[in-house]
Amino acid sequence: GGTLIVSIPNIMNWYSRLKFLVSGEYNNYFTGKEFEGGGYHISPLHYYQIRWMLAQAGFEIEKTASNQYAGIINFSGIKILASSLLVLPLRAVMKPKSRDILEGDILIVKARKVI
């Protein structure tokens, strides 16, 4: 047995999806020009990839959480409100339905090794 805790930037939240739609870039990942300076992640993974990799390694997800909600550190209050209202109609069709995945900035996954 054993427990594994994984944290990764969440590319499936609404802010990262909107940024990708507009710019072709994910939130918290390098754009190419920043690569040499460091400080950014280089290989985006979404929740479904993490879930699949953990299952292949014999882990079962116990809990998914997030550290904060998307856009909190990236926008001023007015921009957060405007972008939230813009995305509100889309939330009904966005999947998965988990608030942590749709709104979390950093995705935290707790998994248990299945014996």
C-alpha cells in the first residue's frame, strides 16, 4: 500500500481553457520565449491523463482538491467578475463537473496504492 499526493497546474479550469482559446497557451506554462528564463512548467497534463497514469501504476484516486480558484492571482477584481460572468453560461456544458477541476488553480490529487 501507500499514499501518493500529486500537485500540478490545472489546465482544465475555466481560466486556463479561456486563455488557451484566445492565445493557444495554458496558464502557468511557458510560451517558448520564457523557456530559457525558467520558472514555468513545460509539459501540461490534464486530470484525465493523471487519472489514467495513476491507474496504470496501480493507484486509486481518493480525493481531488485545489489550492485556490482560478484567476485569483492573475486578475484584478473587476476582471475576475467579468471573466466569471463570461464563462457562467458555459459551466453547464463544461466537464468534469467538479468545482476543484473547473475552478482550481493548482490541482491536488490524493491516491492510494491498490494491493
